[in-house]
Amino acid sequence: MGHDDKTPAPLTGEAAAIRDFAMSFPEAHEDFPWGERAIKVRKKAFVFMGSGGGSGEGFGLSVKLPHSNEYALDYPFTEPTHYGLGRHGWVSAKFGPGEALPMDLLRAWITESYKAVAPKTLAKTVD
């Protein structure tokens, strides 16, 4: 399905729970461009995820936060997403190996990102 034969390692623990949450949105599907994990609605990514596969690398994700990106960037584990995406409201969060993830916060960010990227008819179906 992706553009690359390199599929990332399966996610485990809290990282897998975050992936499953993102996949629960209407028409969400997984793609693997450049060997990275992307959760998309239709053809547009609303979450990019990296690592988290028991390799000791930790976990990271990027989401589009048009409403809360300034607030999100106040956290010590966040930065504007690279490749010019940061100036369009994308925020990246990185967590070390074994570090507990702020699950409620990440779920809220994924929800905001989905609503920002999904077609309006789908976005309206999400609280």
C-alpha cells in the first residue's frame, strides 16, 4: 500500500493504543510513505508516527493543530514539525524509551488534527 517496501515495526503498548485510537476515526486508514507510518483520511495524513516498536527508540508523532499549536508548543517534548510543515500548524512530539505518554492529550491532538484534515462532512461526525 505504501510507496516503499520498508514497513515500520509494529507498535507496542501505549504507542499501539494511540495508533488504534487514530484508526477509529471514520474512513481512517494506514499508509507507509517513505517507510514511515501515516494515518490518513481519504488521501490526506492527519497523524505521522515513528518508532515505538520495542527497539528502544522511543515514540514520536506529528499532528496538525490549527487551533492549539501555540499551546502545544509550550510542552518540553514538542517542536514545530520539520520540512516546512510547522508553519502550517503541524506539531511534533517525541518521547524517550519507556516514557509514559500523555494519552488524553495525544487523543485530543489527534482528534483536532483529524477535524482539520478530514472533509467537513466527516469532521462533523466527530465530537
